[in-house]
Amino acid sequence: MIEITFLGTISGIPSKERNHPAIVLEYYGKRKDTLLFDCGEGTQKQLMFSGISFMDIDRIFITHWHADHFAGLIGLIQTMSLEGRRKKLKIFGPEAEKFVSNIVDLGYFGLRFPVEAINVRFEGSEINLVEEEKDWQVFSIPVLHTVPAVAYCFKEKDRWKINTKKLRELKLKRGRWLEEIKKFGVVKYKGKEIRIEEIASLKKGLKVVYSGDTLPCDNIIKISENSDLLIHDATFLEEEEGKAHADVKQAAKIAKKANVKQLILTHISRRYQIPEELEKEAKKIFPSTKVAYDFMKIKLK
Ligand SMILES: [Zn+2]
């Protein structure tokens, strides 16, 4: 199960109702992992309001180094240190090594835990694996913004579910061979070859994509293909030509082209007091659309 919490949903200038971008993804597998995507100013306070513990965050994925997406790192790192954190914090992003070392050198933090910066590729059209755990992976792809920027994809790994009825039918006993067959796809059982398809069905892992800030581009469509949820930047109802963001209709078209199940628009300009009008426009192109608001939660199963 995945739970997503929007901590900030506005674009460049915050409002009373909306904070700068930050999205928490909590993955409930054999163990729980808490990932943070972007960390705008005030993210630590938003975490407190949401009840999510910032000490659980071991990985932060920055889409690009505009202040609305990273200024919260300073306060968050400081608080983690004051709270006695010892375990490592990983920060991913384009040119992360350069910017993270700048941030850590900015004041007298007295850091008592290691901060590892991991550079993410921001050129080309490849989907890059940037982080991996037993049950999930995070990928990135370069997107089209005014500065080096990437989109991220959280992908739960596909897994085989053993069909116990089939085991009974074939008179097969449970055992360690079931782990082997999941790994290799085929095993010898009492001299007989058994293929995984005969006794199990493949459960597709959940897929969530976050665009960060981008103009429409082929890369965002590529990484979003068939995802369960696409969280896309949609600053304006209609983007003036030559700017830096996808508008509502463009984001909806991307969701449609990429054949995603659900679209959530975020990074909304403060100009829109009633975001329902954005939702209405997007739905004309892609019906399964919502506009994000601060502390909105989405569960995926
Ligand atoms: Zn932004």
C-alpha cells in the first residue's frame, strides 16, 4: 500500500492556504519507507501538522534547485540534527553534490549525521534508476524547465503471488523451492520442471510519477506510461507562450497520452482562488483528474 500526502501545492509564491511544494510517499511493505519529494520552505512545519515524523525520512528527492522546491531543506536538516538523528540522510537531485554541500556549509549546523548527495542525470531521454530497495525502485528522467530538472517515478516491484489452489491441484507441497521459483522463474521439483506461470500470477507493482516543474515533453510521457498516479505541475489554466510550466490542458493531455489511471494537478498559481475551475477544464480532456490541496491524502492499493 502507498499513501501520498501533499504538504505543499502552490507555485513560486506561497499563500495562506497553500505551502511550497513537498510530497510525502509512505510505502507500506514488509517494512515502512518514507520518501520526500521536494522540500519547499516550511516543509518541516507541514510535516508536524500532518503527523508524519520527519525522523522517518531517509531519502529526499529534489526535482530542481529553485528555492520553492528546496528552501525547506535548511530547517529540516537543522531540526533532524537537534533531535539527535544519527542515521544517514540521502538527498537526490540534478547537481545535488554541489547544492547540498552549499546548504550544509551555509551556517554552523553542527551536523551529527551523514548527509549523502546523489547526482541525478538531467540530460538525455533515458529513464535512470536512482534508488532501489527490496520491494521498490525510484527512477528519474530529465524534463524541460528553465534550469536542470527531473521527474521521478516510484515503482513498486512486480511480484508473483502463489496460487495455493494450483499447488493442491498439482499435488505440490510448499517449501523453499517456492522462493527459488520466484527468483528464477523455473525449478526442478522431484525431477519435474515447473514454471512460475503454472502456479502463480503476476501482481503488477504500483507506479507513481511526479513531474516536478516542466513544460510538456516526450520524457514526461515516457516515464508516466501506464502509471497508477501522475502528479503533474499545472501552474496556470493557460500558459503564456515560452514559459516554464505545463498548463492544465497540457498536463491533462500528457495523462491521456501516457494512459495513466489518475491525474493530480499541483504547483497551482495563487491566482486561482477556486481551483475547481482548473479541475473542470482538465476533466474535459482527462476525466480522472483532481486538483491537489495542502494535506490532501491519496491511498493506492
Ligand atoms: Zn516551482
